[in-house]
Amino acid sequence: MEFKTLKPIFKQLFNCLVLSFASFSALASVVLTEGHVRAMPDTVPNTAAYFTLENHTDKAVRLIAASSNVAKDVQLHTIIEDQGMVKMRHVEGFDIPSHGALTLMPSKDHVMLLGLKAPLVLGQQVELQLEFDDGEKMVITLPVTKQADIAAEQEHHHHH
């Protein structure tokens, strides 16, 4: 195989390993399975994080807060439609059902990083500290990627 073909495969494997180690370190019952922080132009002060958490316990848990050292404020948000207008709203939490998953994605539920302290660069690793309603905390690390990169990776995986 050519290096150009192998490079995305190794990059994906590396990201999976990093995400796996980060997810197992803090909270074994809730596991990060994938995710990223959206790359934005240097002039845009905010961005969003998208990820999937799986709950491997017999009780539902609720994600109630997030924080990061790369942003002044981190909030849980959802997208709603109100009188034909699409609006972003701050919410108090996201439920993760017992033996279920929470998937945060564009145009749905997501985590907003507001007031970035410095522009994020592609490939940078961003730590988020998540807080749950039972007092548990979990630190996850997400790579900064372009939305087009994620779509291309998903397209590539769907064809195999």
C-alpha cells in the first residue's frame, strides 16, 4: 500500500487509542467512544465539541457540566426550531440512559466552547472535564479536526 493510503488509517488508529485511554482513566462505567472539536478560523472566538459517551451501568446518568482550559466558558447546548427559526439554547444537562449512549453532533445536542483563549490548530488535543449528576467527573481528550475531515472519514468507512 502507498503511504498516502496508510496515513489516514494510522491517524484513525492513533486517535482511537488516545480516545480509549482517556475514556478509561476517569470513569469506567461511562466510556468515550469517539469525538472531536470543530476547527474554526482564527477570528472565530467559539467552537463546538461533538462526541459519543456510552453508559455501561444499570442506571441512567446525566451530564450536567463541562469545562476546559482552552475556553473561558463551556456550555451544554441544543438546537431547537421555534416558529420556523433554528435557535441554539443552553440546557441544564443531557441524559445517558442505562446501557445506552449520548451522541453529540452538529445541528443537535453539543458542547460549546465559548471565548477561546487562543485559536485552536488542527490536530491539537483539547481536554474537557465532564461532570455528572452523581458527582463523578471524567476527563476526555478530543482532537481538533475540520468538519470535512470527519465527513470524509465517515464516507470512507461506509463504503467498506
